[in-house]
Amino acid sequence: MSAAAPLLRAEGLRVWFPIRKGLLQRTVGWVRAVDGIDLDVPAGRTLALVGESGCGKSTVGRSLLRLVEPREGRLWFEGVDLLGLDAPAMHVYRRAMQIVFQDPQGSLDPRMRVRDAIAEGMQSFGIGANEAERSERVAALLARVQLDPAQMWRYPHEFSGGQRQRICIARALAVEPRLLICDEATSALDVSIQAQILNLLRDLQAELGLAYLFITHDLGVVRYLADRVAVMYLGQIVEEGETERIFGDPRHPYTRGLLAAVPSVDPNRRGVRAHVRGDVPSPAHPPSGCRFHPRCPEVFERCPREEPRLYPVGGGVSRCFLSEPAESGGTR
Amino acid sequence: MSEPVLRVHELVTSFPAGRGRAAAVDGVSFQLAEGEVLALVGESGCGKSVTALSLLRLVPKPGRIESGSIRIAGREVLTLHVSELRSVRGKEAAMIFQEPMTSLSPVLTVGAQVAEALRLHEPMSAAQARRRSVALFEQVRIPDPDARFDSFPHQLSGGLKQRVMIAMALALKPRLLVADEPTTALDVTIQAQILELLRDLQRELGTAILLITHDLGVVNELADRIAVMYAGRLVEEGTRVQVLGEARHPYTQGLLRAVPSLGRRGERLAEIPGVVPRPSERPPGCRFATRCPVRLPRCASDPPGDTPLAPGHVARCHVVAQELAR
């Protein structure tokens, strides 16, 4: 990972959810949603966190904002240890990190006018001297996300899905964050509308120097937006690296399987292959050894017995014995 | 020439909108030959799912089929008596949906549900029905099929549930399978498994498939021919290679350029400006006119007719017609 201190760094992050049972709701086990991950998001760059449902990627996004509390690990924002902060101190950092979710319908209050939804955060952080000034800023933000500022007094239901997602982006930008976490932010949109939003996000990054953590299952979107990619499987990162390298020379069998499974729209390229067998096991009972071994096309004796570490590969890392350097040692 | 498995002619299906009714499907015609896979593609609200539901007269109220003709294996579906309709459903044509849980009962084992479907159409003993069901589970490659017969739907993953649905749909060896977004709710590795399965089954059984989807990649994997739908109408139709490789309608071209692909990086995605017009705001001419980058003055007022481009390749667009005339 890069030498300069990143905007956001996570180290050994763990988020476990208790499984409770019976009348007394005793804890009988844990779902290890996030089970020891390291992440760096440099200022002004985009890190994509990819994986399939249940891999823990959304929980990572929420835990970075402490919307769910990590059980273990360290979290730094511009060198400040976020997990050591009390609620009022954390509030200050919520301004620097904003999140946009998949479903703009669910994240906008249907009874709140668009103007008030966007101005709410400004007020909470003391941005803008008075209501009139905040309204002016709302108008500018709406124009920036290519909506008509004259529509600020309307309600969310009067907008289409793509327009509502623009409103959510404007609301996030209202408090001038340095990091925007996009959790499947374009997944519910039609492809022609998704293209509009992706282009908008790219323009905003170029203009404002925003950093993005882009959480998605869509590898095409990742290729389009990300500088680096982290691939998650069952609560762990299995491969990380520069986008070009991940797509051009994937090392982990799971990454390879994911890429081979994505259908192309090129009529000369047909025939996805299901290299990855079976279904994702439950994160409450992850498999022994390498968590991917029951589905891996390249599994061998060692995989169920021993847990692979992250080995350095081409400027990134891969959690697979096949990526282990010949003269062992020298791993992080 | 033999009768096609499916022939849809000038289908109109409407829903209430404001004070009147709006045609979600507005004069759609297409055919599907024996053993062929036709993909009906388009974005949300284009009318592709309503078209699929119309085929077996499953349009939920207050939706209504207004006019047109639907022939499945030579029989006119729209005038069939309800009792006859039941024999068409399942035997001639079966349907699978995006979300298997909406079609599976949560209180019965999946095996019992497949067995019931079999015994409904053909008298057989419980033991026989079980044997046949387990064989079907095997055919759709459900691991450990005998044990899975006794599972309840909630005990199965999304991919396995979709396999059960496919087994149930194929139980009576229909000539036509209507698959509405069959892989949309699945993760990409599971989607790849289901696509492989559908491709193999189609080859083995020769079932004709009408595939309804928004995903052009999925279309490329399965389809022989593609029909592109926009705001209730077909705008382009052709073979897979013609539509994905030589698209002529500005909407099809826009859709293809808007897909972020694994192969490209850097260049900006092409946007289709604006949004799909509401049914009440559709222009009287070409429905894509409000968003079209190359529209002519007459596009907003005159509905375009079919312009044949090559055998099997048709576009409905004034601009294409004009270019061809030159």
C-alpha cells in the first residue's frame, strides 16, 4: 500500500454480530461479517470494495462511519484514531465522511422537501449563516448535480429514481466531505441512468478532490471508476491491488472466478464459465483453512488445513497459497 | 413452414393512469420458432414484463389485455376458456420469475410442490411422482437431489431455489419457457451457474425460450434473436450479432454504450439524457424522440414504421429510414 498516510486507514477491522437464542436471548454464536480487514483510501482516489451478497462489504462501509461498532481493530482518518473518539468528537468526523446508499427512496424522508433534506446536514454542522444562505447553497448544489434548483421545494416522490439519487449525492456534498462512501449507489438504476450518475461522480471527484470508497457487486462499474480494488469473500479481503492489475492479471482463484462469470455485451465474446462451484457458506460457520476452499477450482491438500495470509503480488496482496513467494517470508 | 411456438400480434395491454388508461404494451408483435431463444430487452417500465404476463393471461388486475392475438402452439390464448387455459399453462408454456419465493409455497417441501405439479397433469402414484421429481432435480443439477426433495424453500439458497423453479417449469416438458429476469436476483457466480444450466437444458430439450431481461450481457449469453423494447413498443429486432454488433436504432446504440464493461477503462460512458416519458407524456410520434440525440423534426409527430435492414433485422426509426433511402 502507498507510503504516504492515507485519508482513511482501517487495520484489523472486525465486526461480529451475535446470534441470540431462547427466552433469555443468550448469545450462542457469532456471525463474523467482517473478520480482520485492512484498507487504505488515499485522498482524492477511489477504492472499490467488491464481493457478492453476504461477504460483509456493506458492513465495512457502515463500520467506517461507526454506524455499527467494530468489535476490534483500528480506524484512522487523517491520522486521528476514530475508535477512540466519544460521540461529540465523532460528530465532527461524520462531516468529513458521508455515505450514499443503494435505495434513494428509503434514504429520503418522504415528508421532507428536497431543500430541507439537503439543508438539514448543513444546519447540524453550522454551515451557512442563516436559512436564506443555506437555500442559496442548496440551489447551487442542485445545479451541480444537474437538477433544476427551482425544484427544491418539491417532495422526493415527485422525482425519478435517478433524480432521487442525485438528491442524495447533493445532500452528502452539502457538508463538504472529503470521503464519500457509495454503497451500491447505482445498483438499482437502469443502465442509461447509471451511466449519468457514474459520469457525475467522476466529474465531482475531479472537481472537488473527493475520495470514494465504492462498495459494489458490479465489476463493470469498478473498472470504470476505481483506482484500486479490494475483493472480499466471507468477511476477509482475498485480493487487493491496482485496478488494471486486478482485471488484467488476477491472482486469487476467487477473483478469477468472479471475472470469468461476468457476461460481456460483445457478440464475439460469449460463454461465461462457472468456475466457482456451489454457494457461499454461512459467515457464522466459515470453512476451515482458506474460507474459499470448498468452492475453489484449484483447491489442494493444504487449503482446508491452514489459513493463508495475504501474500504480496504485483503491488497488491492475495490470500492464496498459490501466491506465496517461493522463498517464504517477506510477507507483511 | 410450420406454425411457430409463439406468435404475438399487435398486443395491447393497458393499466389505469390518471382518468383514463395507458398502454403499457402498445402494439407489440413477434414470433418465436421451435427451439429458439428470443430475448425481449429494455429498461424498467418499457413493458417487457407485462408482455410476458400477457402471454399466459397472468396480467394482474386492474391491468387488462385490450386487443391483439397471442397464439401458443397454434392455439389462440386470448379466447380460450379458463379450463383450457390451465392445460396450456404448464404443458405448452411455463414461466419462471426473478424471485422464486413468490412462486414457491413456504409451508410445503420443494419436492412436494414439484410432485404436485406433475400429478395435477398426469395420474401417478406418490412414489412415482417422487421418483420423477428427484430425476428432475438431478436434471437441473441440484446436488444431493433425494435429500433436497424434503427441504423447505427457506432452507435453500437463492440459486438452488431458482433450480427448483426451473425443474418445476420443465416438469411437463413445455414447448415454450418464459423466463422473466431469471438471474437478476442472483450473485454473479451463481448467475453463471444458472446461465450454464439454461444453455445446456435448452440444447438437450429443444425448448423455445422467451427471455425477459434488462441485462444485455445475459442476453448475449442465451439469445439467438433480440427484440428491444422502449415505452411499450419494439424499436429494433434482429439476430444476437445484428443487435449487439450492428445496432442501428439510436436507443439500442445508446444502451450498449452506457454499459460499463470489463474491457474498457478511462473513456466516458455514453449517457442517454433525460428519463423515459410517463405514459401520459409520450410523444405521438417516435417515443424515443424526447431523448434521441439525432432526432428529426418529424420524429415527435409521426410514428416510424418498420425499416428492414437485413434479413431478420428491423429498426423503427425515421433517421435509419432516411439514411437507407440515400
